[in-house]
Amino acid sequence: MRILVTGCAGFIGHHLTQNLIKNHHFVVGIDNLNDYYNVKLKLDRLKELGIDSVNALNKNKALQSCSYNNFKFVRTWVEDRKRLPELFKSEKFDVVCNMAAQAGVRYSLENPEAYVDSNIVGFLNILECCKDHKIKHLVYASSSSVYGINKTIPFKTTDSVDQPISLYAATKKSNELMAHTYSHLYGLKTTGLRFFTVYGPWGRPDMAMFLFTDAILNHKPIKVFNHGKLERDFTYVDDIVHGITQIVENRHTTVYDSENPYHLYNIGNSKSVKLLDFIEAIEDEIGLKASKEMMPMQPGDVEKTWADVSGLEKDYNYRPNTPIKSGVKKFVAWYKTYYGNANEQY
């Protein structure tokens, strides 16, 4: 298939693109390479896909990868109402995987405009392009943050999500509503995936896994919010990518029909892990104890997440199978290899 992956230089987008290329699909990846975090990490992810940094930063050039003959990269923004329709017209995609978004719950308190631009305006642009160019399937990233102050555990897609506690969560809930509207009005086949605390190699520097590992290796204290009384459904990135790929490649599923083109799933490890146990797993792998600064609850955070993935299991035989210790081991190994010296700052 011909597949568009937005946010292909991002954490999940990079892994997904790599997997789709290896599965012999033709992939066009787009990313704006913004500076929300160190752009070098994004450029190095692209290097793994065969794109050198000089060409990647060119805003006007579509590139054929020198490493893969079934991948192109274009630097552009999902909210670009001129460039994106042109790309859809020229490339004639079968499937669109929208992984692009302004991420981060806490950053949404500082720079709300970025979330509206990318997550709302950008997603509308994606929907319009999918409608106008008869895309067969739109798969898009939502988030477990939409559950807000919901107290029902585990989180189910049938739960009410009308009380988000961050702008980031509100934009992701908006994406789900917008997708439903386009599915209803135009018959656009859409699948929304609520990601649960994804971690693994090439992860973002603002995520807990990265922050904890970096601090422990560099003998710095780590901030532990809500005094450690947090639990998360930590999900290894390969399990997430496997689930997305199952959805993209299962062309003959009976889940979708003209009467029901809209679907929504949780995608996670289906197990809640205490934050302090997660930190302990990192300590055990590194062989050092963390110096912990116990902090109050952060605005926009929730105490516990836990995904009910029964819908994805039933429809796509989704089975996450990476234990925390194994996932932590792989991340720490990547971190040490990528940064080389444990004391070297990124």
C-alpha cells in the first residue's frame, strides 16, 4: 500500500515508519522538525530511515531515501493548507497514519497555541484531504489523557471522557469528535487509538523513561510527582507499532462497513504499574539508586491509567507482550549507545 505517516521523525512515527517500510509498503513521511525538544534527536531518527540532516531540513524538497527505495520524506506542517493537498494529489495514498501532534501535557499549559495549530487545525486539514482524495483508511493517534478525572478502572472506550484536565487532552478528544463527524458525513473509514504511556528506544527527552534514566546515569535527582503515588499503563513502543500495523494491514476485516466506518480503541499494555516500581526497574538495570525529590501533583496529571484493550484484542488479535523489565533493558541499552558517555549531556 501507499501510506502517509505524519510525524515520521517523532518517537512513535519513526518506529511505525520503519516497520511499514520493512513490511514493503511505500511510505511517505512528513514532519515539521520543530524545536519542542532537541532537533538532533529527530534528525538522527530520520538518519535511521536513510535521510541525511542537511536534506531533511530543506523545506522545499521531496526526498527519495538512499537507504530504502520505498520511502520519501517531506518537511512540512500538517496545518499547511496548500502543501498537504498537493502531496495527497501527487502521491495517491491508500492509508494515512496521523501520528503528528504537539505532544506533552505540561507544555500545553505554557504554549496552548501550538496545540490548537497542530492538533486541531492540522487534524482538520488531514480530514479534508482524506475526504477529498478518497483515502481508504485514516488511522490517528489519540491519547489516554482524554480520560481526564475519570475514576473507573480500567479505562474503557465506552467511559465518558467529557472532563479533560489539560488542553492537550481536550485537543485529542476533539480529534475523536472530528473523525466521527467525517465518518458519519462522508463515510470516511477512521480508527482512533488512545495511546497509554509509550516508552522505548528513541523516546522523547521530556518523557519519564528518558528523564529518569538520564538523571540516574548522571547522578542527578529525579522529580517524583504526587510523592510517588502514581500508576501508569507503561507500553513498550514495539507493542504499539505492532498494533497499528495490524490495523493498517488488515484490509479485509469485517469490523468496518458502510454503516459503521468509525472506530476507537485503547492501545496499551493492559496493566497498571506503580511509578516507584517503574523507577526501581530502571535502577536495577542501571545498577544505581535514584536520588528522589518527592513533588506534589502536577497540573494536568492523573493518578492512574490502565487500558482495557479488549476491543483491539477482539477485532485485531492485539497482544502486548513486552514485560517492563525487558522494555527498560532495551531503552537503557539504547540510551547508553546513543549518548555514549553516561556523563555526556544531550
